[in-house]
Amino acid sequence: MLNRLRHPYALLALAAAAILLLTVAVEAHRSGIQAEIVRSDPEAIMRDPRLKAFALDRGAAVYRANCASCHGPDGKPDQSLGVPDLTDDDFLYGSGKVAEIEDIARFGIRSSNRRGRNLASMPAYASAHPYKLEPLPPQSPRQIEDLTQRLLSFTGRQTDQAAADRGDKLFRSTAGCWDCHQFDASGDSSTGSPTLSDSTWLYGGSHDDIYRSISRGRAGISPAFERKLSPAELRDVAVYVADLARRSPSVQ
């Protein structure tokens, strides 16, 4: 009787041991792939179907837990919040490479991390001192309207031509807009200065939106996850975000 009772327990023990060994083997395999991803050239991962699929699966979970609350579950945020759309190919910083995205995720933007992207902020021209780091002159409501008309004209919209001409002179001189956005409004991705001549607007591109941005200034923040996420998680989420943009028809 005792032997008959021991037999099923022995089978259960063997089954449990087999499951444990299988779990250990699977985790060891996964750990090996993850280590390979961390060691690999970041862009090379995007060209390796095996590594990319693994990183996308892990990166999606990291994104949902840490990024989706601002950027949206699908990478398309509420524009009124001034959060970048991650599904297009218009990158405020860099050109959308995995290493660039990973660097931003690690050190942040205006996050108080000294290694983060902290160079550019939009001056608040309606205030007495528009920019803390440089003595830019404030602009009157009329001058802000002139600048708004000039920015509207960059995208071919109908404007008050006389106002746009006055705004162009301000843009190229005392307002200092050219210093960040360039004379042709093409922007500078090395400092996070957006192009003003396309249809992508971080805070909205209507007349009132543009006027408000010039008046009040803009300085969005992206957290630094260096102390929260592991190197593997940072690499995985960077691959995931890079892939979101590369699914866009404009980059096919």
C-alpha cells in the first residue's frame, strides 16, 4: 500500500523537476539573447529579426510601464500636453537612431541630469526677461503677432504680408529666433530646436497656438530613467520606440 502511494508522488516530483529544469533552461536562453542585445551595435539589432523580435517584446512592456502615460499607449499622445508623437519620423533630438533614443531615455531632457539634453528652451517673449541664459529683449503684443504671421508663412498659409515682413526682420535680428531655428527655419536636432517649416507642431500649429508659444515660452521635460531602468530595459525600450517611428509610411 505504501509503495502504491509513493509512486504517484514520485511522478509528481519528477514532473516538477522537469518543469523546473525547463524553466531554468528557458530563462538561461532568454538571458543569453538579452545579453547579446546589450552587447550588439544598437542599429544592428533593427536588422536582426531574432534580436529585434525579442527586444520589441521586452521593450513593449517597459514602454507601457514607463512611457505610455505621457506618450500614449500607441505612441500618439494628447497634443495639448506638448508631448512628441513617437509614430512619425520627425525627431526633435537626433534622427531616430536606437542609440539616440536610448541616450534620451537614460539621461532625459531638462530632467536635472547633467548628462541630459538641456540646451534649448523656447523664450517667453511676453515676459520682462524672456530667457534666463541670454539677455533677449521682450517683444510687444504687436511684435509677437508679427512673428506669428512670419511663422504661419513658413508653411505657406495666408498671412498679413506686411506683418510677416516685419516678423521676418525680428526673426533674423533682435528676437534671436534664427540662433536656434536657423535662418531658413529648418531647426537644429542637435539642440532640440524644431523645424518651423513643416506641418509638425509640438504644441499645435494654429495661429493662437503659435502666438501662445512665442508669448509664454516652452520647455518640456522627459524624465531620466538611468536609476530606474536597467541597461537591458533601456536598450529594449529604445528599440521599441525606434520601431514605432519606422512603421510610419513616411519612412518606408
